[in-house]
Amino acid sequence: MSLEFLLRRLVQLLVLIFVIAVTVFVLMRLTPGDPVALMMGQDQGVTQADIQRKREALGLEDPLLVQLGRFMSGLVTGDLGRSLVIDKTVRALLIERFPATLELTIVAMLLSFIVGLPVGVIAAVRHNSVLDRAIMGVNFLGLSMPSFWQGIMLILLFSVTLGWLPSFGRTTYGFEPAHVTGLLVLDSLLTRDWAALRDTLGHLILPAITAGTAYSAVVARVVRSSMLEILRQDYIRTGISKGLPYRRVVRVHALRNALIPMVTVAGLEAGSLLSGSVVLETVFAWPGLGRLLVDAIYARDYALVQSTVVVLCAMFVALSFLVDLIYSFIDPRIRW
Amino acid sequence: MRFTSIRRVAGLVLAILVVAQAGLGYAQAQKTIRIALTGPIVTLDPANYRNRNTESVIRNMFDGLYTVLPDGRTVPEIAEDVTRIDDNTWEFTIREGITFHNGEALTADDVAWTFNRIVKEGAMEGQTSPRKGLMASLQEVTVVDDYTVRFHFAAPESRLSVVTAAVFMQIMPKDYFESVGVDGFIAAPVGAGPFKFVEGNYSERIVLEKYEDYWGGAPDMAGEAGPARLDRVVFEIIPDPASRLAALRAGDVDIMQGVLADQIPVIESTPGVELKTGPGTNLFFFGFNTELAPFDDPEVRRAMAYAIDYDLLVEAVYGGRADSLYGLPISANSEVQDPSLEPFHYDPELAKQMLADAGVSNLTFTIDTIGDNLLLAEAISQMLQEIGVDAQVRTWEAGALLEAVGTGSRQASVHSWGNASGDPQWPLWPVEPGYSYWHDDTFLDIMNTASNIVDNDERQAAFRRAYEIVVDQVPYVTLLVPQTVEAARSNVLNFEPHPGGRVNMHRVDLATP
């Protein structure tokens, strides 16, 4: 890893953020609809004068270049501004919502790998058997099932009918762990609050299954195909003919190499889950970033949309950088 | 490898399920009610919002001078009475012995400061309150003595307008606010309502607990006066209607707001859950741009009013849970309504004839609306087909449609309009230029002057005249007012949906099992 590479990536990141910031600023202004008119609603007693006054107070009447300048200088100084609609700073809103998204992302990813990896390996080892076909069939179902439908069905079965799991949210009232990191499972562990741990885990199960299903199917497919390719390689054949146990060949020699493309899958999955899933967050009343952003778009909350998109993009770029780093670490042939 | 991994995974998942289930076998704290709201709240500052969910939370923490009961009556709350000094000045007397959650007494100083913060330009920390528009022509509130304030209006105002303004703002503690500032206040709000703030996150959950020294609440409110019966109120933000219903059925919440028409049969057949309905305030209308042909011809607009099967709309779209307006601006049952004013009725033959008389044939246009009103717009489109009119429905995102209607580029649209106060002038507002693009000098004259008529009978008579003009000229076709439909678990006592859509926990109780 050279310093030059690091610098190049850093410059790329900054340029990208600048381009995204300008693009999202312009796109929001081009979208029809006025944040203040929406905020005031179609209700009694809202006059054009009220709307005008509020627009002026929020700085929406300033020339566009002035508004853009304010936004960009805010980004540089780390001041993301204040939401036009919610009585909070954008930074406070992001800090409030991000842990929910991060926690769900981690658990959903764990789940998708715990399920997807062994399933993919079994399908590859038993290539073309009935088991392989059955796995691939279920896999296809997992990929194609709409997550809002799956979510509602899981709630109806496990919450409404069986009463085993909570139907919404991150915690049951009265079981919230003390706030340390905002990641509730971690907070429960840190504070040794076992009741809260059980409660937060219970709340994570259904959303994580819903979020993880499609990804576990992707993981299984990718593992299966890369395993199939590797199992046909000469060094595997050599290993087997030298008398190594088949299991050992699969586990140590094939699986390790088959895992390399998993880093890419994981990177993409993390990127997509971290930006928040609106559908999932709506169905499970999960207070994450996805709904925050979509609600902000509907309300034309310029400040919140702009800053959230920039933060999400920066996160995505950082993740892809991380994936590159991991590649060079696990595959000695790759050098940056 | 084989199946051992699968077995391990299955074992792990099962173990998590069992552990999680064990975690939920807890006893709820005594008398805690959980309410599923339809969306996030935006602030805890009573002066800085125009949002229903926010109102639900705020109105349980803050009381106002007057309040509206579930049956729609406006009654004194913190105020004892209001009297007219002159056309532009009204005097409120305030109950003694009321304290804020921090123990400080509520006095005239707090009332005057609260209202002045919203009616004066820039008085809300440099900004102007979005609630200013709800305050009629209120200019200033002055203190007469510790328990008397005077409201000074720029124009003559009727008792109804004065009391309505008083309903729309809750009293805040001046000294506390000034000592903590706005950020301190929204982090730890203090009011004089039945519940005090414990903790909360605008998009997830807000927890309130009983204020033991609450003064007792509006004397006219149903139920016994005194501190709240509930120990805690927990607002849970659940935006998806299907998830809200699942939470109610699973017993994870006790009250569900925002019940959809197609959920009503499920609720009615679920044991332990009850449907709660009450009058609503949201007026739905079929609007036209009266400057664009063919809607510039009143005869065509009248034909539209006769083409609509009002009763069928109520049945088919709202499952019977709506009150039809039959093209009248306000319900025929309202005391403001002139009983001699003839409502429209469904008569497709007459509608066809009217179109023919107006020389209109093969009429084609687009009805623009938002996704929430799609069923209503589609039903209207079907009805218009029966009189030979081809009206296609197009849905928009709310912000985009609002702007398009505002620029006059849309021919016809289906909209709703809020009227929480019941003031007879508000149902006429969509007719104002900017929506219908309709100009009638007599009508505009009434709209500009009648709201400032002090005598209630005279004021109502003026608006009655405006209704007559509207029914004659049909600048819009009013359709219906959906009822407020909510649901609660059977052990929730004394709970009635509020016409304004907010939830009021002042005297709600939970039956002990």
C-alpha cells in the first residue's frame, strides 16, 4: 500500500463529495414542491404571507448561490445545518438514527453469512444433486420474495399469531438499555442488562431475517459458483489424489479461496444496508436512516436531504476503500 | 461439513428465539398506555409546529385556555371565561391554583408571553411561529392582573374566532423557558397538562408520566376531574398501517391511530380490540380550475356535481365511515347551514342533459390527486364515465401537486382541506383564488369582511350567503368528511377519538385485569 495510493483515494473522495453535494443541491431545487407550503399543509389559516415569512426566515428566499455557498461552507466546517421541518440539527438527527441502521446492518450481514456460506458450500460440494437443486430453488425464492411482504408475514406469524416476538421497534418500553453507544445489543452487554439484551435481540430477529434473506441467497449463490470453479482447479485435484481427506480439502484449500469474492459481496451488502432500507424500516417501525431520508425528501427538507446524502455517499466510498484494503490483505497477489 | 453446519445454525436460531421469547414474558408497569402514532413528531415546542402527531404529544403535556372536546364542543380549560371589552378586545380570566410541572404557578404573565411569542413577528427566537395564522387578527396580549389577560385584535373578532385562537395554543412557562432557552426547553419541556415529559426520541418513542399535582382539567370534559388515571403514556411511532394493526392485535400497543377503511373488518372481527369512530374535520373536494375550459362554464361544473353518487363514495371508499356533504360546503346538519339550501344528489341523466345544454360533448380531462386519495378519484372517474365523460386519474407526490395546482396548470383535482376549529369560514377557503381561480365579487367581499363580524348570528348569516353563492356557482364539489377512525384494546376506558385527530389521554383509564 503506497502513500500515493492513499492520497489519490483521498482526493477522489473529496472531489466525489463535492460533486455529489452540488448535484443533490441542484436536484432538490429542481424538484417541484416547496418545503414551507408542505410544512404548513392545506389547512385553515395558512396565508401566502405566512408561507413567505417562513421562507425568508429559513433563508429559502436568498439567491441560490448564497444558499449553495452556505451549504458547502457548512460541510467544510462540519456544520450540517438544521432540518427545515424537524426542530433539530441534522447532526443530531443522524446521530439519533444511524445506530439503528448500523445495528440492523451488522446483524443482517451476520445472519446472511451464517446461512448463506454453508448452504452455498453444500450446494457446490453436492453439485447437481437433488439437494443442490432444492437449495437453489429455495435460494431463488429468497431472492425474489418482496421484503415488505415477507416482513408483514413474519410479523403476522411470530407476533400476532404465536406471540413469540415483538411486532415493531427496537425495544419494548421499559426495557431500553442505558445509552452508551446507541447500538442497543452492545449497550446491554456493556451495562450487563440481561433483560434489555433479551429484549433487543428479540426485536432484531424479524427485521434481520427480512433484511438478511435476500443477501443470504446472494451469498449462497456466489459461494456456490466460486466453490465450483475452485473445486475443478488442479491444486484441489492434487490435494485429493495425494490422499488428503475431502473435507479438509474443501474447508482449508477450497473454501478459503472461495471466500475472496465474499469481500465484495459483503462490501456491497454493507453499503446498501447502511444507507437504510425504507421498506424494512417502515414495516418494522425501525427508526433508521432510510425513512429519515425519504420523509425528508417528501417534505422537501433541503438541509436534511443534502447533508444525509453527502454523509451516506462518504460512507459508501469509505466502505469501498475498506474493501480494497481487505483485498490486499487477504490476497497477497493484490498490491495497490 | 455436510449437515452439521445447518444443524448448528438451526440450533442457534432456535436458541435466540427461545431467549427472546423469555425476555418478553414481563409484566407491564402499572397503567401504562401505549399509543401507535402514524409518524414522527417534529418538535416539543408548542409554538413551532403544524403537525397532527406533534399535537397529540404536546396536548397531553400542555393545556390551553380553551379546548375542543371529542364531541366538537369548544369549552374553557385553563381560562374560566372570556368577555368582550370592545369589538377588538377580549378579556380572559384564568383559573387560580394551576401549576406547571416544575411547580411554578401559572399566571397571566405566562399566558401573555406564550401568545405574544407566536403573534409577534420574529418573536420566536428570530423566527415567526407557524401558528400565527391560527390566531385570527391577534396583535398582542397584555396582562391586567395576575389572573386576567386582554387579547387585542387588529380587526373586530367574533367570540368564535377569539375562542378558536385560544384553542390553538397551549400555555408555556415564561420563566422556565427564559432560563433554559429554546434548546433546553425542547429537551426538557414543561407544561401545565396532565402528563409530564420523561424521555423521547421524535422518530421512535416518547414517554410521558402522570403529573400528580395536575389541576384537574376542563370541567366540561367527560369523566371525573383530577390528576390523570394513567401512570404513563408511551407514544410509539409506527408509520406503516399494516404494522400498526399487527402491533395492536399482538397487544404491543393499546391504541392505534390512522385506521384504514380496509382494516375495519379485521378490527371488528379481532377479539379484545374495538373500533372507535367519531366525527372528522377533513373536507374532501373535487376541485376545478374555473379559468380553464370547460370548467369556466358553471353549467358544466353543476353537471359534475350531479354526476357524483355521494352515498356510494361513502360506502365504497370509506366503508360507510364518512359523512357525505352532497356538494354543500358544510354538513346539512350544521347549525350554520341554511336548511332551505338544496343539496346536490346523484342524477346521471340530469348531468348528461346539463352537459348537452352547455354544448359539451366527448369531454376528456385528467383528475390529478395524491396517492392517498387515489380510490376517491378513481371512483369519481368511474361515475363520470357513466355520463360519457372520460376522466383519467393521475397521481402525484403531494409536494409536486400542491405546486402545480398553485400555478393554475391543473384542470381538475381531488384534494382535502383541514378544518379543526369548525369555524364556518374555513370550508370556503379552497374556493379562494389560488385553488379554483374563481372570482365572484360578492363572495370575495363576504370572505374579506364576514370573519370580522362580532355578532355570531350576523356572522353566520354572512357565511350562509357565501354558501348559497358557492352552491349556485359550484367552484368546487364538496364530497365528504371522513370520520376519525381509531382502534383500541377493550381494556382502554373512556377513550373517544378526537375530531382533530389528536389523542387526548386526560381522563382515559385502563381496566385492571
